[in-house]
Amino acid sequence: MQSYFGPEGILASKVQGFEHRASQQRMAEAVAQCLGQEVPLLVEAGTGTGKTWAYLVPAILSGKRVVVSTGTKALQEQIQDHDIPFLKKLLYPQLRAVCLKGRRNYLCRRRFREFAYQPTFWNQDEARLFRELQTWAERSPSGDRAEIEWLPDQFQAWNEISCDSDACLGQQCEDFARCFLTRVRQDAAQAHLVIVNHHLFFADLSLRSRGVGEVIPDHDGVVFDEAHQLEDTVGLYFGFALSSLKLKDFVGDLVRESGRASQANRTQYEEIRKTAESLDPLGRLLHHDLRRMERPGRFPLDLQELGEGFVHHLQRLSRSLQRLEELLTPHGDSPPSFESLARRTAEMKNAAESFAEPEDPSFVHWCEVSSRAFFMHGTPVAVDHVVGEELLKRTPALVFTSATLTVAGSFDFFKRGLGLPPHCREELLASPFDYENQAMLYVPSPFPAPQDRTFCPSVADQAVEILKMTRGRALLLFTSYRNMREVHALLRDRLPFPLLMQGQKPRRTLIAQFRESVDSVLLATGSFWQGIDVPGEALSCLIIDKLPFEVPDDPVIAARMQYVTDQGKSSFFHYQVPRAAIQLKQGVGRLIRSNTDGGLIAIFDVRLRTRGYGSLFLKSLPPFPLVRRLDEVEAFLATRCCA
């Protein structure tokens, strides 16, 4: 690795502007050892380390097939479109790398043809776009939706024409040889590097664990980038779910298939159709029962509170699905669609039975309800057994990396959450940025506590003062939509800068507008705490309302907190605080993205100074100078980034 990353190495001689970074070279050495010795590796690499190349280069040179799994499709595409072509040209012209995404990212030729024959659209805008979509479908080399930048995120017809696993006929499909998804999977089977995202990786691992197939080809090692997201992602794919939308799609597919019956099978198909049509009213009854709870967001599925009627409806649904499973069991003259329909029936039947008789305490049952649909989930409380039993046994050469894996310099919280063994190798690599001179951390004192009714007005008042100093150019991150909207209303008529807020426009549009309008101010929450990369003066100030503790009444969070309590530990100090510290590190990481960036971070939460756990948050952050007065902020900004 020194011959590549060293001061006189190959990269220094071939890459214009390449800077030798000891932390990047150290990470590359550790990744090469992990892939060679098959000992799991944990690497926290601070922003600016250059961790993407630090794992791609040793992966390419290892001679093994390596899967790179990212937290977002954006990073997945960046690696495929930018890093891989450059490294291929520079180091290894024979390199074969494939970016593999989830099924719904690809156009299904068969479903597209059937939809085009009798299309149904949500609105006229979709109908107008469809002709353009037809032109693209005829010419596209990959069928990947990412090629169509002009297609709105909410284009509903895409659900009817994409490669849905529930509608796939596999090798029985007449378009199998021309299938976009088949081709990209065949390419992946021949590749040295396969680039996926966490959702696809654990969907594949779930299939493998049940012995029902695989999506990603067999591999020798895995690099998980943005690995701090893994615990939440694993839980999504090793649980079970039932929704009114899934039920409705299933009924539609069954009725459609029964309408294609030959005369010889007419009786059987008629019974399938009648049984399928009985599922719709049962779905509406379940929806009605759940809506009576009148609870926003996610809430626990409490059968006692829902009553015997709800359980009775679930049991009736389970019996109907059992009958359908019997009718759909494939035999000699069954159509190809019966196999996938029977599998879907079994999955929904098992889910309905689990919700009706929740006997397994290792799962938390919860629900989300809107006016149009319900979603019921069974999520594992702990996922450590998944990583130990399903992942480590299959592929011991695992690299877990992120800029935010540790809490106050310790990997213990991350390791406990995933059940990683004690013999894992650990590397904590500092960022090459000069945080002590590039930025300042402002935590005002005195200031109202977050629960005080004057908190949001005080945030707005101080934000106005700060934003005048920075001339806008700020990202304001909030822990709740309520705080974001209240502060936005208080700022709206007090700033001479463009004021943007999450929800006004699509996420990509907002970020692009924020980058281009240098003096603009963007207010956001949720997903904006991660993955926002705005180097340069457009982001010179980062304001955070308060410490990002998760809502303890979320059913999954509450179940995991109880799990920690049952182990004799404090759920607050051993679960909530570490999770919030990692989230805060993610948010703070939005400000300094290059050696030339500089600016102010303001966190309006006095608990950083007044509570004992505040020091743990501060120890988890880069070594910013910490001040408490606005005149110190003004002096810093005047001489550094906003002169």
C-alpha cells in the first residue's frame, strides 16, 4: 500500500494534486490485511481521509471478488461513475466493476409492454411523460431509472412497470434473455467489484438465510461504507410485514391471472378468484380497526387495545391465504406465475399468523396508518445474531467504515449493536483537516432549555444575529418538524437572504438551489443530517437546534431501550446517548468538507454544558474551539471565513 499511497507512490506520480495522507495509507494497509487475513476490521476515518480510495485500491489489488455496500444510492453511483473509471484507467485496465441496485430501479420489459397496452395514470402529467418514457425504454442500455433525471420521484406508474419481485416470472418469462435485471446480474457474476447498497445487501442475505435464492454473486469480502446505518437496516430485512398496499397488489395479480384461465382449469381459477376477492374486504376491516387508534406516526400493535375483532379479522385473513396457498401449489400444467404467487401467499399468511399470535418476544410489532393504507411490521429487537450467524460465518473478511462509528473514541456501542466479536481489529483515524483553526463551536450560555416555551423564539433571535455575520450561507438542522416550522415562521420576515425549507421542493432541488444561491439559508431535518456535501462558501455556518435524541415512544426504539434495561444497563446512557452522539457527529460533519472550508457551528442546547453526558458529546466531536459569547463568534468570523 505504501507503493500506491506513499509520498513517492504511484498515486502521487499519476494523480494531479494528490496529497499524501498518512491516515489514508494506514487505512489502505488495514483493509489489505483484513482481506488477506479474514479478520473483521472497524475503521472510523474522519472527513477528508479519502476512505473510498483507501478501500477500493486494496480491494482491486486483492485478486478477490469484493462487494462494496454503501448507505445510499448516491454514494453507490458516485463510486461507479467517478471513482471506478478513474482507478480503472490508472491502475487496472482489466477491472470489471458492476453497480447492482434493487429490483425496482430497473424497467421490466414484460410489465412495461402490458402496461402500455392498457395504461392507467394518476394524473395528466404522468400521461404526458409516458411517451418520453417509451422512447427511453426503446433506447436504454441498462433500464436503470437513474438514467432518467427528468422523471419525477413521485411518478406512480413506475411501480407498475419496474422489476417487482412479486411479479417476476424468472426464467419462465419470454423476455428473460433480454431482461435488464438478468443482464446486470450476469455482469455482476463476472465482476471483480460489485457495488451495492445496504438495503440490497441485507435483502440478499435474508434470501440466502431462508434458502430461497440470492441476488448478489458469491464473494470473498465485503466493505460496508457508511456502516453506522447498519443496525437499523438489518432489522428491516430480518423481520416480517403486512400492508394494505401489498394485499391490494396481490389481489389484483390473482384476479388478472384467473382471467387468463384455460377452459380445462376454469373451476380452479374461479375458486382462486373468489377467494382472492374475499381478501379485499378483510383488508378494509383491518384498516378500519387500525384507524380507530387515531395515532400519528409509528405505534405499537397492541392486540388488547385493538380488541378481539381485529384478531378475528387477522385469523380470517390467514385462513383465506392458507386456502389460496393450497390452490396455487404448482403442478404440471400450472402457469409460470403460480410459483411466485404461492410464495407471496405463504409470506403474507405467516405474517398474519405472527401478528394474530405474537409469541416471539424477540420481535417488536408496530404499525403505521394513513387515510389510504396501513403497514404492520415485525422487527427484531436485536440484530446481533443476524450478523454473527448469517454474515460472519459466510464472509469473515468484513470492513466496517464510516466517519462516525465511535462515541468518545470507543467502538463499543457499534460492536454491541451488531454483535461483532472481540477479536475485530480497530482503527481510529483522525481527519487531516485543521479543525482548531478552520471552525468554531458556539454553545450559548445562558440560553433557554430545549423544553422551555421560549426556546424556538430564542433560537430564531440568535440565528438572525449570526446569519447577519455570515451573510446567510447557512444550514439549520432541526430535530423535529415542529421546531423547524416554528423557527422558519419567526425568520421569514427578518432576513434579507433566500430562505429555503425542507418540504417546499424535492430534496435534490433544494440542495442544488442552496449550492447555487451562495447567500441562501436552508432549514431542514431528518435525512439532511447525513449525506449533504456542500464544500465552499455556500455553507459557512451550521446551526443545530438541540441534541438529536430519538423519540423514546417510537416502538422500535422503546423495545431496544427495554432490551438494554433487561440486561441491567441504563437505556439512556447505553443506548440513547450513543445514538444521539453519532447522529450529532453526522450533522456537524456537514460543515467542513475540504481543507479550505471554514465557518461556525452553533448548537443551541445548554445540556452540552450543564449535564454530565454533555462532555461525552463534546469528546465525540472534532477538536473545535468552544465559545459561549456572540462577540467571540463575531471576532472569529471577521478574521476567518466571512471577512
